[in-house]
Amino acid sequence: MPSESQQFDAIVVGSGISGGWAAKELTERGLKVLVLERGKNIRHGADYSGEHAGTWKLPYYGLPDREKMAREYPIQRQSYACNEATLPFWNNDHDNPYIKLEDKPFNWMRADALGGRSLLWGRQTYRWSAMDFEANARDGHGIPWPVSYRDIAPWYSHVERFAGISGEAEGWDHLPDSEFLPPMDYYGIERTIKRRLGEKLPQVKVTMGRAAVLTREHQGRAPCHYCGPCQRGCSTGSYFSSQSSTLPAARATGNLTLLTDQVVEKLEHDASGQRITAVHCIDTHNGERRRYTARLFFLCASTVASTQIMLNSASDLHPRGLGNRSDALGRHLMDHGMITHTGIFIDDLDSYYQGNRPNGLYIPRFRNLQGQDDDASFLRGYGFQAMPIRPDWQLNFNRKGFGAGYKEALSKPGAFWMWALAGFIESLPAAHNRITLHPRKKDRFGIPQVVAAFTWSDNERALAHDTGVQAEKILRAAGAMISTIAPAEQLSEGGSGIHEMGTARMGDDPNQAVLNQYNRAHELDNLYVTDGSFMTSSACVNPSLTYMAFTARACDHAVRQLNEQQLRA
């Protein structure tokens, strides 16, 4: 445990996707960095207790303890990745509550471990396009981005070269290529579907999912060996996480100090109100309060958590929350709406596969593209993440039968493929979708509880409806024997996409935005926020790669400012 008098160059709050990158970039530039993580210490590899465990080694054969889940994990249990094997990674909702409004529900999905949700994420990694960065300015929803694709493209390349992204180079303007490792291979049914769509629906492009999963040795990490459920942890480091990649790089510099089990309560500023001087944290085990000082501060605790810290840091000079002159702090909460449609195929039944590929196909946005005349009655768009599923004994164990023949039948794959099209829908920024602090209710550390209020707009509901219209066309063209189209009413609750963003947005005008183009607070010259809080719009692709790129860019800016003595000592 470092002394409170120990001076750090920078303090990073959070160790997930953004926090890991901040730690790496700042330490590699010679700064002494303290990382404060709310979650428990999880050792890479050694503490992935469920990684390769058979169901017979897990409590209840890996099935959920329904009473425990309902009592302690009512929000987290809604994630496909939350189960007995991964429970140590997840937040206990009973111990760490927030206010979920019945009429405006938002699911705050939270990790409780070193590395944060980088241990649990789906690893889909897509660049934003120029169209995505220009959307707000073009249709007037939200404020214009102060950053263009041209500004961020070199930083995409910077983080991709380290993280390792597998995928196919396609040359599409609306889904720019990354610095790719070789793509994963297609299943036979996927090749058939792609060929049919190319012939019948050429406007619907199909590519292998772009994923932060290695297909060859990279940065000392092994290629994926297709072992199974990635969310249990990856001891080979074949998928990108803070644990396998950025934190080890930061440790290698000798400049990293890392503390787990530390809840950050608030930030403290100087007499001018223009510079952060210290962070106040609470030990989750013994309640001890500590105060650490530094020259730079990076909030990377996650969209909701960072906003909670800034709101709870209100003072006489910042009465509505830290850096909140614009009243944008906490507002414009966004997530990706999700809705899934399925088709049944009887093709390529003999073309099976070995292993468990942690990826599916991707159909990028094809509606409302610039220069395209279509019948869309809504703004923005959506993409489909598509996964083939072959029924096995787990789906057929209730099938009637008896004896050796029955057991033999269960050992073979089912007589059809199911192809699931999961639509990921862009949400528009709206001021009424917001995070606030409850005036009376506090958590076990005495910190005001978060109140999350979120509703989908008519535009998101129209997008959800259109995913069904287009999915039916896609499945028919692809050769599905049967299709099941979900009604728009099945659009997920806010937060369920686990892509929350936007509550401390960036923009050129300090009267409208919390952060400037470099993720630095307009009102505080040494505070940077680089998790999903800074997002000014949501696009429809997974956002983690964009968080990585902006974090690296913000670190570069902060260190240059320090070196040029633009930040007050």
C-alpha cells in the first residue's frame, strides 16, 4: 500500500479496457502511475477457476442457483456471460445497489474484478467511419463531434497493432478496415449463406466478425485454440484483455502501482477550481479512507461509475458536479438496442467444424448510407452480428428416447442449423436519458446511489421494426426453411447491450459539452475522461476499439502538455 504522501505523476481510476490502456500509455512515456480498481484482485490465468472446468466440476453442473441469482445478481444475471463459472468477475447487486426505475429501466452491468469487463466482453472490434463521426452534424441530433475519422484513424492503427485484431480487409467506406491479423475461417453453412446473399441481396455485405482474438502468435500471446466460453477468462491471452495485455506492459516499465478493492468516492480540486489535486478512495474490506495526489487524473471507471464520481465531487465552484457548467454531465446516456431474429437451414449438414470458434459473421449497416436512396423512415442504422448454432445434446436433452440408440443420437449434431441475426441499433443522444444521484439513498460506503433513467425513442423503435423487415428478406435470400422474426416490442431494455456511453460528452463548446477534443475537461486542465462517458453519439458498432484509440490519443496529449509545462504544477 503506497503512502498518502507518495507523489504520482498520474492516477488512473479503473483497470478495464480504457484504464488498462491509460496505464500502458502513461507508464511507457515515463510517468509514475497509480491505478485504483474498485474490484477484487484477479490474477491472470491463476484465478480463472472456471476456464476449462467441465460442468461436472461446477456447482449445480454450471446451472444457476436461481434463488442466489435473484437475491444477489438480479441485474447481472441477465447477461449471457454471467454464470457459476464467471460469478467471481461480476458485481453483486445486493451489496452494490443502484436505483432502477420501473418506468424508465436501465440495466447497469458491472464487473467486480481487476481488468473489469475486459474479462467478459464479446471482443467485437470495429472502427467507426467518417459517416459515424459526421452523423450528429448532418441530421442535427446531438452536438457535432470535435474529432473526425481522419483525426482518430492513426490511433486506431496504434491500438490495433498492439491488441491484435483478426478480420478481413474489405475496403468499405462505411466500415473501415483495421490493421488485421488473418481472419477466422468460415463454416460451410456460412460460405453458402454469403454466396446466396451476394447473388440475391448484393447491398447486404457479409464479412467475418472483426474480433480482438488472435489467429496467430502476437505480442507474446498465443493464438486462439477454440476451447470454448471466452468469458471464463483466457489464460493464453488469446483474447485481448487488460489482464493479458495492457497491464503486463505497464508493469514491465517499473512505473506502475496498482491497488484493488479501492472505491473512488470523489475528486478534490484546488482553490481555483481549475485543477484536480487528489482522489479520495475507500478500502472495500476495512472502510479505510485514503487520499492520493498526482499531476494528472484519468477517469476510466466506466460510463456510469465515472459520472457518479464527477457528480459526487460537486463543490462551491462546481455546484452541479465536477466540470458541469454545461449541465451535460449525466445526460445523453446511450446504449445499443438489441433484437434477435433466427432462421433454420438444412444445408451443409456434413460440413461440420472442430472446436468452438468465438466469433460469428458481421453484416454492417446497409440502411441510410450516404448517397443511397432507400425507403428508410428513420435516422441512422444498425448492423447484424450473425452466429450459426447447431443443436447438440444440451438443446435436445428433453427429447424422448431410451437406451443405447437414444444416447448415440444425443452424441450427434442436430439435423439443422439455426442462424441467429442479432441486430445492434444506434440510439440517438437525448438529454432526458440520464444518470443522477439519489438525494437520500446511499450505498454501504456512504456514497449517493446512482439513479438511471432511460427510454428508447420512436426512432429506435422504428429501427427495431426495420431489423425484422430486413432480416426476413436476408433469411429468405440466404435459403432459410423457416424464419422467426421478433416483434419490435422485444427490443432490449437500455443497458442490456452493455455499451453504455455519452454522459460526459465531448464537444468544442464548453456550454454544451463536458470534455474537449482531447478528452480533457473544459473546466479542469488535468482531468481526462476516456471511458464511454466521452461519446457524443453511439453509431451502431461495438465501441470498445474507439475507447482504446481515444484513450491512447488522450494520453499522448496529456504527456505532451506536461512536457510543455502547459499544465500547472
